[in-house]
Amino acid sequence: MRKKKYCHVFSVPCYGDSPYLEELIRSLLRQSLRAHIILVSAGDSVFLRELSARFGLPLYLREGKPCLRDDWNFAYEKGAELAELVTIAHQDDLYDPDYLKAVLHAFSLYPDMSLFFCDCRTIDASGNVFSRRAEAVKRLLRLRLRNHERADRRSVKLSALRFGNGIICPSCCYCPSLCGTPLFQNSYRFIIDWDTFLRLSRRPGRFLSLEKPLLSYRVHGGAETARQIESHNREKEEEEEFRKLHGAFLAGILMLFYRRAYSAYGKDKKK
């Protein structure tokens, strides 16, 4: 196997002229260890060219229309060409200075790590921190993954995903040699990550969860999550996944709980 140029790379899918993208890039450049960063996009723009030139970051463009699955797969595959580990960094969010250090430390302890993820804090459009019920629920779902020695077992990995998605997608770092290509194989628009994590949980590899907030996850009215809730697509896709996991009856009960979460997001994004 050809040796990769780097151990890790941040691959950033870029959409439009995001007001948050420069702040994300600066958070990656502030990592306590040297970070390798690439920008990827389905569309060229003066805005992206200027950012790429100003920060000295490679910009990779793909042909075709913007599409979440194709954009994320392109980001993942470009990153995998360069590094053993790939974090798909979301342009709205911020990464703490020790995020990369934590990833590499986890990988040094467990070379069979297929997926790394961590806790997060939630911020609003202005960067102010606030608390949400969703974070507490996700921590509960990840409870069994705190035992890293058992985190390679299928049942333990599935425990964080059977009753909802306990994994915070922007915090994820993937090991392509264990996760395979393409990474995202479903056609979902909202639960694209949850369905992918379920598939990865059934493959060899260890899920390493660090219960420390090394990511600032931004909630705002222009976010894709808000659009998916307003269109009711999130509800449709989550119910479909629960039906596959538990059948129609239990899926209906679980959706009663999750519908409350949708209304909570609506309140949060107004803060």
C-alpha cells in the first residue's frame, strides 16, 4: 500500500459565500499540532479562490451540481488520497485547538480506530454558547462507548445508534482503510450520517468517543438542519430508519419523542 503524505487532513466542503468559512479555517490553523487543510467544492467562485490564496490552502473542484452525498464523498476521497485519517470539517462550525491532538492520540492507542468523534458545545449565529437538550440525549446514547476496550464490538457500536444518532457528525474523523469507499452510500438528505454510522458499526473497526467538547456546533436559521425540519424531511427520514431498526410500532413511539426535539431546535435557532 502506498504510504500517505500525511497522517491526518481536514477536508472542508464549501458551499456558497459562507460568512462562517473563514472563522472555521482560522480555528483549524490554530490547532496545537500542525494541521493539513484542503478546501473542496462543486462550484468555483471568486470568494473561494481568494480564501484559498490568502490562507495558502489547496482548492479542489469537482464536476456536477452541489449534492450533500457527492460533496461529502468528494471531500472524503480527496482527503483519503493524502492522509490515513480524514475529518470532514463543516464550514459552519469551529474546532478547538486540541481536536487534532486528541484524534492522533486516540489513533496511537488504538490503530484499529475506524471512527473518532467527540462531544460538542452549541453556539448560535453570533458564536454565543447555549445549552440544548439534544446534547444530553446524545451523551446518554454514547454511554457504552466510554469503555474504549469494548468499543470494537458490534453491539457496543450499535448502542449509540439504535435509538437515535448519538454521534455528532462534524466531530468525526474517519479511517478510510477501515471505512472504505465511497463512505456515504445512501440517498438520504438529513440522516445521511446516521445511516452511514449504522453501516460502519457493522464493519470491523473501533468507535472511539471522547466525552470532551472539542467542537463548537453552530445552530442558525440558514443551517441545513433547520431547512430539513421545516420541510418535514427530517421527520420522514428518521421514522424510516427507526422502522428499519425496530418495526412500525416502536418507531411510532420513538417519533413522539423526536418531534419534541424538532420544536426545540426551532426555539434554539431564534436565540
